[in-house]
Amino acid sequence: MPLNERESRTGAEAGAGIEAQPHIVTPMAAFHFDAFDGKKTTWSRWVKRFETALLIFNADSTKKRQILLHYMGTATYDFLCDNVLPIVPEDMSYENIVQISEEALHDCAVEELFQIEDASCSIAAATGGAKNRAKPTCKLPVNNALIEFEIETGAPVTIISLAYAKKHFAKLLVIPTDVQLVSYCNTPLECLGYIWVTAMADPSAKAQLREDGNVKAIGTTTSDEYLEKILKNYPNLFSPTVGKITGYQARLYLKENAVPKFLKARRVAFPLWKAVERELQRQVEEGLLVRVDRLKWATPIVVVPKSGGAVRICSDYKVTLNPELVVDEHPLPTIDELLSTMAGGVQFTKIDLSKAYLQLEVHPDKRHLLTINTHKGPYQPTRMMFGIACAPAK
């Protein structure tokens, strides 16, 4: 019905004493709107169209925030979640979501932040009179020329500008490619092709070319010989066996009048028997488990299948040991506390321990508490097991 005709009829009905119809809220099933796509429009323009659509479809204004989080799309929602941690978007107001998303998406526009200052590939801030952003660089011999690279450990390829390629690699053949490159923020990067160069005696290094002068990412390649040298010099760091923390043994403390609990082994599915037996034998050979006969405590295991036919053996301590343990009170630091301690830092390292709990040895006097019961009989762990209530504090 045309708008003027509808208004005329409503006016006529009101004049005849007929009660006007109430405001109708459009059901969500009838509300359709395309997700935000930074390749097609800006966040501020998308928000304006979104708010206009809310008015057109008479959407429920009390659910404005929820509708926004739904229709912004999966990629934008994930990006927002990463930028507001540890807060969740559902706890934020509509206005805060719009503002923070605008700032985060603007900061993520790499092509607006950096540009080539000169042919030597130094980086400078492009707009706004911002201070020069210092970038870590290194110089490597490439085709008998010393070339300066920006260090970017997260980039899978090395990218150079067309002008820089003509200056240093003018005689090399540019090979066409259909590879589609994107920046960290999914901004498309036009790639003209690639050239083969020799960097650090590694002929497999590639340099990707772009038509404009912007450097989006710099990656590095490592030769097989160099990798083999690292593996050979540090065999203890790359051993397939579980390591052990030296100079410390964890102790477990029971509550007063704690009663030992012995539970018989749970049944294991027949197809998993061989895999469970192999895993138990492996842990025995590595010294993680010891066969025992006499025991007061026994905890059943839970078998979790893994890819490749392997299994993970977990212990159900919540039904045996955990209720009788004195749990150490050791609060974990918050993200704000961690960031404050890192303020002013220059170099940062993340250490990821493989099977960290199993690297912590348990005092011999307390190992009997961790005994597990399997279809092959009881085993006594020598290391801290997953699922122990006080393990994180140890």
C-alpha cells in the first residue's frame, strides 16, 4: 500500500472513532541485512545502513545490540571478541560496540599505516603526523647483494615493491602466479608474480612483487641444513619423550579423616584395547607409570581417542582423590596484571611446555594417591597427572 494512501486511511479511521493500530515490531525472520565486508565499504557507512534498516523493518529497539552482533558477520564478530578480551561483546552497550569496532577496524587498515619511505625499504608512518614506527630489520645476502628485510615472523611470503625489484633484480624473470595474497585484516594484495633468488645459500627463497610501493609483510625461509644443525645441537629440546623439572617434587596433602577410595577399572571398548595397552607400555618405558600390586587408592581411567589411532588416557579423580585433597590457594594473574608487568619490555618469549603436568615429578611418598586402575591392572604415576584439583597451583 502506498505510504500516502495508508496515512489517509489511518486518518479516516481515527476520525470515525476507530482505534488506531498499535506499532508492529517486525519479526527477526523478516529482517534481512548483509554482513559487514571491509572490502566493499567502511564500518561507519555499514552502521548507517544498518540503523536505517532497523527503522525500515521496525525492528525491536530493545534488541538493537543483539541484532548488531548477529548481522555484523562471523569474521567481524571474532575480530571484535579478540579486541575486547577479557570482556565479551554481549556485556557491552550498542554504542561501545560501534565505537570500539570503528577504532579497531581503522587501526587494522595496514595500507593506511605504512608506506615505503625510499628505495631502501625503510618504513615510516604515512598519515596524521604520527611518529616513525621502528620496525625490526636485518640484512641478508641475496644474489650477491646485501638486502635489508623487515622481520615479520607471521608472514608466509616475502613481498617487495615493483620499483625495488627493478632496482636490485632487473635482469630476473618475473613468473606470473595466481596466488591471492591478503593482509592480516584480509585486505587483498595484488601480486604481479614472483622471482627466484638465492638468499643465504637457499635457492628456494621467493620474493613476491606488488605494483605499488607498500610493503605488507616480510617472511623468511630456513634451509634444511640449518634446521638439522639446530636439531643436532639441542637434542634434549626436541626429544619425543617427556621432560622432567629438576630440583622440585610436588606433594599432595589430604584433608583430616580422609578415607581412601578404591574403584575398579571401567570397561574399555574392544577396538581401543590395543591402543590403550600401547600407551600404557609407552608411559611405563618412559618412567611415567609403574606397575603396583598393593594399593588403597585406585582411580578409573577415561580413554579419549585421538587422530591416527592413538589414545589419551585420563584419570577420573573427581570421584576419588579430588574431594579429599587440600587445594592450594594460588590465584592466577589477570590479563591486566600480566600486561602491566610487560610494560616497557623490548623482547618477549612464549614458552609452551609439552605435556607440562607430566614434567612435574611427584614425591615418592604421595604417588600412591594417584594410582590408576586399568583393564591391565593398577599403575602408579610418578608425575603429576591431568585432572588433579591442586595441579595448577603446584
